[in-house]
Amino acid sequence: MEIASDVAPVLSAAELYRFFHAADGDETFALRGVSLDLQRGELVAVVGPSGSGKSTLLACMAGLDEPDGGHVSVAGYRMTRRPEAERAALRARWIGVLLQSGNLLDHLNVAANVRAAQAVAPKPDERTDVDALIASVGLAARRHARPTTLSGGEAARAGLAVALANDPTVLLADEPTGEVDADSERTILDLLRERAHASKAVVVVTHSQKVAAAADRVVEVLDGRVVG
């Protein structure tokens, strides 16, 4: 299988469709033929109103959800319609995911959460230094803290550290600055830009004008379609 080069998209979503069945039997379309190619070295902001399909798109790109039509490939490997174990292995190798919630295991402290993410990676010899990573998100003094004791901004930064635990080629982040203070937003935005400058691909679903303004490309989603 071909591995992505510097000119080929490192992640490609092609004509994604996703619909959900409502209680009355109707179908609600979350995605209607959405395509998005990601290149190394770019920060892409996905914007649009709530309910437009942004988070569904991110979940499909991460292999956390299966589209009803179309497909997703990462580094030349098809993710769509493969067993969950195979999708998880591809995700662990290539993709870091930061969701709006559920990024941390409550019974583990920050450092242990990062180590847990590293434990599932297929490249143990290339693991990022845990202390350095936690320090880079401004949580060195909170490395032994449990998630329930973290503020909103600290939890977001800890989740980002977990997403970056295996130095992923692609980072997919859903509203990483949605409930943080201005200082945390600047810290997170700087880290996202650093990832892009390090020849990684970064996608951020966001309502933040600051994040969108800092992006190399803005993709607007409305009613499950890319409109800009």
C-alpha cells in the first residue's frame, strides 16, 4: 500500500455521506457528499453553525464513525469499512484526536493518561517524552493531577497532550478552545500552529474567530455540505 508523500494528501475524505434515523422514521442527513484533502504543513479550520455536520465530519475522518457513503484514507491506507481493530491501529499510528469531551480517563492522572495513549501505539521506540509534552501544554505542575481536579482550560490542554502523545502525522481537534480562557486559547493555538510548521496536518472544528484567522485554510460547512 502506498504511503503518503509530501505532495499527496496525508488524509483524504471523499464524498462522505452520513445520515441518522429519527424516532419518527425520517432520515436526517449530517453529511451530504463532503470531500476534504489534507496536506502536511497546513492548519485547516472547519467552521459553520451548530448542527451543520462539522463534528460528524471529524468523527468520520478519525475513523470513529463510519460514513454511509464515500471513504476516508490516511497515509494511503483505506480506513472506511474496515474492522474497528484495524481502524484503531491506523488511528494509533497516524492520527491524534481531541474531542470536546471524553479525552481523559478519570482514574488516571495527566501523565498516566499520556502514557496510556502511548501504550497502544505501534512505534514504541519513537515515543514522545511525557514530561516534555506535558510541559509544552503548560501543565508541568499538574502532571500528577486527576482529571476531576482540572479546570476547563487545563482539561483541554491535558486532552491535547494525550492527542499528541504519539506525535501523530494528523491532528483532528473538535472545539479545542471552546471552553477555555484567553491564555489557554493562545497556548493551544500556538501548539496547533507549531504542529503545522513541523510538517503535520491539523484540522480544527471551531467557532473561534481567532483560530479561523490563524488557519491556512478555512472550510465552511452548512447543512452537511461544504459551501466555502
